[in-house]
Amino acid sequence: MRRLLCLVLLLCSAQLHAEPGFISRLLNHPVPGGVAVVPLGDGAEAPGVRYQGKPVLVVREEGRRWIAIVGIPLKSAAGVQQLTLSDGRQLSFTVGTKHYREQRIKLKNTRQVNPLAEDMARINRELAEQTKAYQTFSPAQPSNLMFDKPVNGPLSSPFGLRRFFNGEERNPHSGLDFAVGAGTPIKSPAAGKVILIGDYFFNGNTVFVDHGQGLISMFCHMSKVDVKLGQSLPRGGIVGRVGATGRATGPHMHWNVSLNDTRVDPAIFIGAFKP
């Protein structure tokens, strides 16, 4: 009888150990444009993990097992995907499906829909700068994964919208918009380092903040930038002010979140994700 009781207790303990923790419950939404949380075991050191050839954020969940937090590209098809560990092992996870709505926007400035040849030289240069920033992978772990909202206000345009400008389809909406007034302070949702500042053709005044291990925030369309390149920001530090610079129809706060150089739905990190 005592042996049976011990076995039951061991099974219960193992089951509790396998249950997902807070981070997994918050972030695990494995759909195109979402995030997959993949258990990695409870070894003494964090395993290195890559997805589609790019390094992946790895943290220890609540002092227990290691988990990989993987950004899934918006164009991913449903089905099984593979992670590669530093020891050569492969782990799989399954991507589900998600439908994204359409958004139709009318712009008076037609160059922001069909740029001129001289505009394209600038756009390509700016794209290269931003692509390099998104590929940053610093060793420090993020200070927090339950993000604070950068501004207090209602959500407007969600992530992933299929966007049509003046009737012509362009790239899907890669971030999350908040409907707040011009001049509203924008706060960093987690501690980080400013790795890029620019005034871009489409994004207007823009700031990239590296939170660690490929987790990056991008804020754009700002009326004012309140940080300097290389500056360290605490959680809640002021990045800039809301505006309508670049391709914007009015003041709002646009926020991108990137994981392993993949833009994902920021709503996941503030507990506002809608399947």
C-alpha cells in the first residue's frame, strides 16, 4: 500500500512539473503571426535553439524547465515545424490556422502608395537598416515577457490585417495600433537598449528597442523621439511621443514586436490576443 501511495505521489509530481507555467499560458498561440512555446527540458544550462536558421529566445520558466519562445512568420502554412537544438536534436511543434481581416485605407499622397523612382532608393536603404536591426540577437534575457502597454488607450488596427491602400494591396499590418492623441508619451514595455533611430519614408520617426535574445520592439509615426542611439531604457522609460509622421492618416501609436527576426502579434504579450 505504501509503495502504491509513493507511486501515485511521484506521478502527481511529474504531472505538475509538466504543466505549462505562466509564460507558456500567456504566449503560446502557435498560428501564423503568433508565438509557439516549446518545452526543452530541465538541464543545467540553456540549450541553443534555431528556427529556420535563426537563433531563438530561450528562458527558464518559473525556475523549472527551459522553453523556446518562437516567432512564427505570418505567411506560414498550417502544419508541423521543426526546431534544431545545439546538440543536433530536433523538436517539432504544430502551427494552426488564423483568419485575418482586410483594411482599406484612402491616402491623399499617392507617392505613399506608388513611390517614385527617387523614393525607392530611399525606401530600399531604409529597409536595409531596419532589417539589420530586426536581426539583432543580444545575449541578455528580457526583463519581463508580460509586457506593459506602451500607451493607455483602445486598440485600433490589429496585427495581420490585409491592407489595401487606394484599392491596391500592400504588405499586411505588421504591428498593433492604439488610438491615442498626438503627444501621448510612449513607454518601453520592457527594459531594453535603443538600437536604431530613423525618420523613414513609410514609418516616419521610428525607434527600435532591443529587449534581449531577438525580442525587439519598434515604434513608429512618432511626433518626437526622446531617446538617443545606444541608450539603455528601464521598463516604462519614455521612448517618444505619438504622432502621424510617415504613411499615417492621423495620430496613433504603432508598435511592432519581433522574435527571431519575425514580426508577431504584439497583443500576445499584453494578454489581448484574439484567436
